[in-house]
Amino acid sequence: MNPQKIAILTDSSAYMPQSALEGLNVTVIPVWLIWGGERFRDGVDIDPSTFYQRLKTSDTLPTSSQPSAGEFMTVFQKMAVEADAIVNVLVSSKISGTIACAQAAQERLPDITMRTVDTFSSSMGLGLVVLAAARAVAAGKSLDEVVAVAEDVTSRLHLLFVVDTLEYLHRGGRITGGKRMLGTALQIKPILHFKDGLIQPLSQTRTKRKAIAQMLDIAEQRLGGKKMAEAAIVDVDVPEEGDKVAKMIEDRFSVPLIHRSGVSPVVGTHVGPGAIGLAFYAET
């Protein structure tokens, strides 16, 4: 009996480095960016460098919109030509309607075997779960086993990030007005995290250097004495800073697998230029 052919689908907010995807079968559905009267497919119609240059000088911010149920249906039907089952590993349902649209499409395609995993995360937090699921597929795991791997990594996942300002999160509706005051009164550098699928303030310092150091201290606390199994450092248009933080992670935690990536424009529009993020999970 031939093993079941399983395909992985994620959304463009994951923005995984191509080096990590080598040998893995992952389909990415783009999220939409709406800027004035223009519509861009995230990661397809506009490249990050062009996007961030425009973001820094624009008086208006773009908004994001999840792929429609119709777009999901088109992608699902195409994937189902080659796959016996599809596992959707997607951005947090608490900050995006992406999962709702995927599920609406799934209901209209009852003949396609499909499972959906809510990672309650985004960026390379989401990306780490996608990579784990895709590696499980490549290893010949069953549908239930692939879903179990994705859910297990999700349960151990942490995504911390330092932003230069909360202005972008506030204007994008990803953080409340009251919480915005955390980072504006004294121009401090906030540390945020995903908690229960939502972006929440975690701590604050006066400088970015101290914020990054504290972010690493928080990561060590969350490991609880365990080793870091896999990690990713992401940056928003500050690659040299990101590289330095990646070296700090490597030296401090001896993590066996660490990824370096930017972030997709759809994530960058919410956290703003200068942000640095750390996604990781501990060994069992």
C-alpha cells in the first residue's frame, strides 16, 4: 500500500527562508495588502525592500486582508490533484480571518480530506510549525501524525519581539490604544509576545540594546532549563541587527537549528521598521 500523499499549506505571513524549505513540499497562499487604491499579493507583487522604503515615507499605512474563501478553494483544488490530504498550518485566528476563510472553503469541498492547525502565532513562529509539519510529511508520517507534530510544536512555541514603536501595531488595530501608551510616554522600547494567539505587551526598557538582552533573558526563563530545539531570528529591514542577535542566540543557547529571515510585508506593516523577533521552542 502506498503511503498517503500529504500536502502542507500555509499563508504568506510565515515568510520562511528558502534554505529551510529545500526538499519540503509547502504551498503558500498570499495575504493581500491594500495601500490606497492598490492591491498587492504579499510576497508576490511587492518585494520587501521596495515595501519598507515606501512605508518609511508614506503618510498612509497599508492594511491587510486574508485570502478569500474562493481563493482558498482554487488553491485546495489544485493541491488535491496531487495530494490525498491537505494540512493547513495558518496564522493565529485571533488576529486574522485567514483560518475562517480556509474553513469556509473546506466546507464547500467535502471530497477533499483536510485538517487545519491554528498556530496562534505569525511570522517565523508560524514558520517553525510549518517546517516541523513539512519535515514530518517528508519522513512519511501519517495524516494524524503530521497534525500531531504541528500541534505539539504549537504547544511549545514562543514568539517574542522588540519594536521601535507601537505606532504601527496601534494603527493596524493589533494592539489597543491603552496598551499603546506603554511605548510612547518615554520613547521606551517595548517587548511583546504572542499570548493565547494575541499580541500582548510583556516588558519594556529604555534602549533597544537592553530590550534585546531582556528578550533573551525571557527566552532562557521560558526554556526552564531545557535546550532550545529550533529557533528563528527575524528582522524588519535591519538585517545587520538581526544577524547580531542570531549570533547572540547561537552563542548563548547552542541551538542546533537556527533560521534567519526577514518578515513579509504583511507582518512588517503591523510591527514597523526596526523590529526584531525571536521564535523558538524547547526540546521535549
